[in-house]
Amino acid sequence: MTNIYAVILAAGKGTRMKSKLYKVLHPVCGKPMVEHVIDQISDLHTTEIVTIVGHGAEEVKGYLGGKSEFALQQEQLGTAHAVMQAEGNLGEKEGCTLVVCGDTPLIKSSTMEALVNYHQEQQAKATILTAYTELPDGYGRIIRNEMGMVEKIVEHKDATNEERQVKEINTGTYCFDNRYLFETLKKVSNDNAQGEYYLPDVIEILKKAGEKVAAYQTEDFSETLGVNDRVALSQAEKIMRERINEKHMRSGVTLISPENTFIGPDVVIGSDTVIYPGTVLAGSTSVGTDCEVGPNSEISNCQIGDGTSIRHSVAADSEIGSRVAIGPFAHIRPASNIGDEVKIGNFVEIKKAIFGKGSKASHLSYIGDAEVGSGVNIGCGSITVNYDGKNKFLTKIEDDAFIGCNSNLVAPVTVGKGAYVAAGSTITTDVPGEALSIARARQVNKENYVQKLNNKK
């Protein structure tokens, strides 16, 4: 089996983005565009991926981690010069090499696989990924000979009127015989107006040497979109979102309003789940079967069980069990673990808390840094007082305890199994199991007090 290598061109600063953020790190559906490219290439079981970095190199390395090797292009002297920076990694190896731009987040692994297969079938030294468009202005044209092989690539500004009628364009993605690629790159000249070394010149050199150059045309022009400014970024976002949403709907998920639903590329959703408008599912979120999420809910990096409902709420970096009811207007903050059949109701905020099976916090509560057992009822307006101004402390509420409305549990404190806390109490010491704790001043009624106040007026 032929080794497949990949070189990703990601060294350009991207001045047209008008941004402090390095161009290829701009997100599309929540993921940096260069990471989309790498993830799709990785599906081909590539032997090695080398990303060419320049401006913001450390940032790119930080985002991509171990997904790629890196080579630095200190000066941006053209696309051929960029690929040359990978010679130390790949120059002496046998196989075929994909060259892909890091600002083409929509390209699919299936398209790259078809390109590689066609390249090998044709026994070509280079194969160009092309696309058909009714609006080819500004693109390099693919000029084929009578045998269907590539004769040359002509840039729009250099094309004759006849050549400008050609609607097959160069997408900037290539597959090369690896050894021929690096041998030919050494022959590329920078004798042009910009003084740069251009990768398409490799095609011309190979043709003049009598080597076979092929072209594979993708069926979907939108895959080849290069993101150079914010307008193209929004177009890529729209296309990617439509693609992701269609995948989920075809897998048995109901999206009430796909155009108003935002799902990240790594999100997993079970069948028969219904997603309502205004919902954002981001990061490594997974949602089980038969759930209802939304409307207007934001979920990121959460694992959610089956049959759970989340309405008008926000949840992040947490685990949420099956048959849980959350919302409306609840906030599940990071490091929370919500067990099965729990209810987190209106205007309840949970932070770094564990909730056992069947427990409830139905209204207007803050439960932070807490371990809540199973079958616990936390009354309206109750708070775990977890912060003393310097440190956070833990509150424990054991199984089947009942916390009355408007109670303050001042951590560190434990409410024992089956205990009751009377409404309006401020609990500062442990409550034994099965006990009733009342921590409030005794009520005093002063008869005729209002009349006395009125007489003083």
C-alpha cells in the first residue's frame, strides 16, 4: 500500500481578515479552519502530516497539538517555497503527497481520497484537484489536451479570450509523487513580478519534462472555497452548518428549524432527539436518544443521557444523566455531574456539583461545590454558601434530605441522610441524619404597633 503524506499550507498572515487572530485559526462552526483540514486528511490514514507555519506559529501548534508535524516558513516567498520547508520531513520518502491549503475548511476526506485514487490509477506524477464553476473569473483555468490530460494551468490575467471561456478551475489542492515533487521544487524560479516561488510552476516543469499530469474534478465546487476574508468566512460557516445539520437529520434527529440551529462538527446526537430553534451545541457534546433540547439553549462539552429535556438553558463541561429535566433558564456550570431523573428548574445555577438520582432543585437556587445525594429536595431560594472570600468549601447533602425554602448552607457543612432543614434557616454546623434543624430567630409579633406609628405622625 502506497504511503500517503500531506503538506498543509498555513503560513500566510491573512491580512484581508483584518484580525489579530492568525488566519487559519479563525473558527468555522466552532473549530479552527486548519483543524477541519487536518481532521479530514487524518481520515485517509496518512503516514505523516506536515503543517507549514509562519506568522503565529506557536498559536497554531498550540491548537493542533499532536495532530501534525510542523515546518517553519520564516519568509513567505510563495507556495512552492512553503512546500519546500517540508523537505526535511518528507524529501527522501516514497509515496504520494497531498498539498492542501489550510484555509479550505470545507474540503472532504472523500474528495481527497478520490483524488489520491485517481492519481494512482493514472500513474501520474502530479494530479490537480479541479472544480467546475459558471463564474471562473479570478481562477486559474485548467487547459486539457485531446486525451483529457492537463496541458497547462493558465492564470486568469494571462489567459486568452478562448481560455477564459473554460470553466474548469484550479482549486489549489494537489497530489504529487513525493520524490518528484521535491526534486522539481528545486527547479522552480522566482522570475516573476512578485519575486515568489509558485507551486503551479511544478506542473509546468513536469509537463516540459514529459511527465504525466492528471486532473480530477470534484462534483461540489463549494468544497474548494478558500477563506481569505470575513465574507468568505461567513459563507464557509453557512455551508458547513448546512452540511452538519443535514447529516444529523439523515441520522434520525429532528431539527425544527435547521437554519436557526448551530451544531459543531464533533457533536454526536442520538436518534429521535428533537432540537428546537436557537440552540447551540458545541465542542465535544454528545446528546442521547429521545431528548429535547431548546429552544434557545447553549450546550458545550457536555455528555447528556437519553430522554433528557433542556429548555432555555446553558450547560458547559458537565455530565447530565438520562430523563433529566433542566430549565427553563437554568445554568449548569463546569464540572457538574447531574444524575438520572434529576430536576434542575427555573433560574437554578449549578457549579461543580454532584446530584444523585431523583434529586430536585426546582426554583431560584445556587448550588455550588456540593455533593447532593439521591432523592433530595432543595427548596426555592436555597443556597450553598461556598466562598469565604479566599477559599471554596464543600457542602454535602445526603440521600432523602429536605432543604426548606430560603435556606443558606454555609460550607463546609453536611446535612445528614433524611434530615430536614426548616425554611429560612442558615445552617453553619452539621445536621444529623433524620433530624430537623431550625436556625432562625423566633418570630415576635408586636400588637397594635402600626397604630402607634400612625399616632406619632
